[in-house]
Amino acid sequence: MEDRFQGPVPVKLGVASDLQGKAKKPVAGDRTASPMDDAAVVSVDGSPVARCALRACRHPGAWVFITLAGAILFAAVVQPAWCPSDEKCQHIAHDEAPTVYNQCAAFALGCVLVHEVASLALTWKNAQQAIDVIHNIRDFMIPGVFLCVTFAILVIENVAHMNSTKWHAHVARGATYLDSTPVYTVFYVEWLINVPILLILAGRYALSRPLDEVARPLVVTNVYIIFAWAGYFIQDTAARVIVVAIAFILYFFASADMFFWVRKFYDGSSAAELGYLRPFLTISLIVIFGLYGIVYLCRLCGVVSGSSEWLFFLVMNASTKLLASIAFAGIRSAEYHSLLLEMVANTNTVFQRSLTAAEIRDKFLLSED
């Protein structure tokens, strides 16, 4: 009634040795290296102090400390005034930032957040049975957790914009066209939290770069965000130009490091089979951050209005996180497909050919004869 063939398929792919319980040395550019494995360390030339500082910057606690210290230092130096304390600022904020946009954005982002949380919970529940077989399956869940955090922060940001007192904004100083206009500090606070998450997703989990390579552009990016925010409150023109110039230099410095991620990724042995989806997220972030900088500079020079800048930031904040979510949906799909192929290729597989109705009828007639 059936034709059978049983036996191992002599095909060996990617993480096959991992699935069979054998040790495999992680490769820096290899997608099969566990994202949580910190064994791959970039060689550092220089003094022991520099090496210790670099190793210290690998830890998220150091990133948080540097960001908080920088923000507190610049806030103490520029001493921005809150928008509610300036009647003109509060009036402009009410006119140029209608809350209806934030209400729509908060509702849409809330729906996306629910979808991400439900998807993560269901994936984790279904993965429980495979934890003992696939040792790094927990790593597949981490990008989903990060995406949930980014969308939750975006929802909180839009809810903050709905407040009528505009406590989330400060009063800009400097040029005549900037005086008493609102600077929405809540945008910059959201970037200081979500941008590092995006960089970790792009560098660590999409391109499998070690934390040593991710740490420097991450910290530098947060520093130039603080510089850009402080530029709105410096009244001396020369000092403001210097601060803004430093912010853009740091942007190009961080972007060069991110291009380095992509180059190292393609230099890896498995880069050719991974296509363009993984490096696409990093390249997109470089371009998007550049667009943010252009709009920021146009506002600072009086080329665009505060309302145009506010609307651009509002739309791009949501779009960038949706882009990351879409990119990782494709990456996860490719990972699961590759994992399935590797398991099938390295497991004793029974191939069974089902008989057609005509074959069953002929066999039945022959048995009666």
C-alpha cells in the first residue's frame, strides 16, 4: 500500500552541529552565532586604560550613566525654561501641535503594541516544547521584547503631547525667530531611550555584531542627541554653531561605525546567503537619522516652522519603529525557515508516497482476483 524510504539525509547546513549537540565556534559575521554570546571581542590597540574604558562601555549600565550624566550636565549649563512658564510659548504650542494627531497616533501605536505583545506571547508559548532541542530559541524572542518596549514608549510620548499644560516642552532661545517657541523635549527623551534599542536591534540582532562594536555608535548617538537639544537654548551664536557642528560631526562618526557593521557583516562567510534584509535596517537608520538632522538644522536656521518640525518628528518616530518591526518580521521568518530546513536535513526522515485513488482501486481488484 505504500512506498517507503528511510535513512539520514547527508546534508549539513549552518547550525546543524548545534542541533546535534556538538559545539560550534561562533563567528563574528555568522548569523548562527548566538546574539547573547559575548565571546567575540574586538581587538583594541592602546593603553590599558582605554581597553578598560571600552570594556566598561559594553555594559548597558554604562550607556545609561553616560546618557544621564550628559543630559544633566547640559541642562545645568543651558538652564532651559519650561514652556508653561512662558505664555507665548504655551500659546504657540497649542496652535502648532494639535492633539488630534497624537490621539490618532496613540491609538494606532497601541494597536501595533497589542499585536506585538500577542505575537511575542504566542511565539513564546509555542516555543516551550522546543527549548530543550534548540538551545538559542530564547534569543529569537529578544527582538520582539525590544520592539514592544519601543512601541510602549511611543504611546507614552503621544499621551504626553495631549497634556494641555505643555510640561513636556521648553522655551527656545537665541535667534529672533526662535525666541519663546516650544522645543518638545519629550521627543529627545524618547530618542535617548528608543534609538539605542534600534541600534541594538540593527547591530546586535540583525547583523550579529559583538557588543564592543555596537557600544561606541550607541553612546555617540545619544551624546549628539543631547548636543542637538542643547543647541536650542544657547543664545550666543558662535557657541550655538560650535555645539551644532559637534553634533553633526558625531553623527557622521556614528554613521561610519554603522557602515563598518555592514561591511564586516558582508565579509563574514554567511553574508552571501542572507541577502539584503539584515543590512537594510542599519542603512535605513543612517538615512533616517540624517533626515532628522536636516529638518532639525532647517528649524534652527528658520527655514521650516516649528509646526512642520513637530509633525515630521511625530510621523517619522512612528514610521521608523514600524520599519524595524517589518524588518524583523522578515528576519524572523527567514530564521524559522532556515531552522526548519536544517532540522529536516539532519534528522532521519521517512519519505512516504501516498497512493492515488486509481492505484488503490487497482490493488483492491487484484486482491479479489
